[in-house]
Amino acid sequence: MKRKYRELSDETKQKISQSMKGRSKSFTHKEAISNGLKDYWKTIPNKPTTNNKVG
């Protein structure tokens, strides 16, 4: 399942944080992950709000 919007619930963020604790990665691996996620997030739009109505 892919995300539709950038925003995540606090519960989801906490689950991700807990699953990542204790893992170590090399500097080059961290850079590769960072670059990949930057490219990924460029394709995900922000969730529309009711304040952004046009007209």
C-alpha cells in the first residue's frame, strides 16, 4: 500500500520509530537511503485542507 499524502498519524510514526531502534547503517548506506527518500517524497502531494479552497 502506497501513501496518498505526506502526513502520518502519531501512532504510525511511533511504530516506525520503534521498529528502527537498534539498527546501525554505514555512512554510504545512510546517504543512499536519504537520496532515495528525497526523490520519493517529491512525488507525494500534501493532503488537501478545507482552507485551500479556490474561488
